[in-house]
Amino acid sequence: MQDASLTRTNLRTPKAAAIAGMLFSLLTVAAFWLFWVSVPAEPQDAGSWLTENSKTVALGLNLIPFAGIAFLWFIAVLRDRLGELEDRFFATVFFGSGLLFLGTLFTAATVVGALLMAFVAQPKELINSATLHFAHAAAYSLVNIYMVKMAVVFMITTSTMAIYTKFVPRSLALLGYGLSLLLLVGSYYARWSFMVFPLWVFMVSLSLLVSKSSAARLSLK
């Protein structure tokens, strides 16, 4: 019983959430950077990127599942850390937006992955075809409309809970509000704007890790 209690205590530490959040941030930034340098933004593109950059896109797709697992772990440990302080209303929106974010991310990755598999089977038929344009437009809409909106909701609810529970500094929570507004507006004009979400998660994770290290140093004194 004592060993089980110690294990659960270790799982509940901010260090677990911090590591998971940082891993999600790094993998997500790497994956989307590979997509952005390989795939044109316009869904009307003829599809030359399939011939030239399919291996790079496939590498990015292989990072997505691991990023998703890390993000899910980040949510779980963060909720467990809040414990009884977690408000049911915000907890529902927080948890739901996180799951919907992952769902749209995985769906978009599945569409692109299916496109790569279809290209391998019939490369000439797929180039500049209606199927290509449909799949590209579907992935574009999932990422730039639905996934971004869920990321914004997640940032707002997490920032709100942070203000009330103080699990991260208030300044970081207020920064989350500002960055969520930037993401909400900027997603229509700049492809890079989505980067603010994983970078914000990284800052939250770093704050949790620093607070854990500070608490450990104080306990040794």
C-alpha cells in the first residue's frame, strides 16, 4: 500500500506534467514545421509536393501520435494536480476542448496519410485530381478552423483555472488570454500563428517544472 501511495504521489507531481507538455510542444513544432516547408497552403495546389516532399510529410505524420499521447498525459496530470480545486464547469470545457483538439489533429493527419498512401498506389491519377483537392481542403479546414478553435478554448479555460487556482503565475495566465486572441485572429492570416499554442504549453510546462524545483530546494533547507 505504501509503494502504491508513493507511485501515485510521483505521478501527481508537476514534473510529470512539465515533461509531457514540453514533449508535446517540441514534437508538435517539429511536425508542423515539416508540413509547412513541404506542403503549400493553398488547397488548389496541383500536388507536386507529393512527388517532391512525401518522405518529409510522412516523417511529420509519424511524430503526431507521440505528440498526441504527450498532450493527453499533460491534460491528465494537470487535472490530477488541480484535484479538488478543479471547477466542474471549467473542467468540462478544459477536458472537452483538449480531446476535441486531439481528435481534429488526428483526423487531419489521417486525411494526409491516406493521401500519401493513395499517391503511392496511383501517383499519376492523383496529381491535380478532384480527390487531391478534396483531401487537401479537408485537412486545411480541420487544422486552420476546427483544431485552432479548440486550441483557443483550451488556452482560455486553462488560463482561467490558473488564475483561480494559481497553479502557474498569474502573468502566464494573462499571457494565455492574449495569445489565444492572437491565435483566434491570426490563424486566418498567418500559417505560423498556430505555433503560439505549443509554445504557450511549453511555457506552462516550464513554469510547473521550475516551481517543482524551487519547492524541492526549499524542502531541503
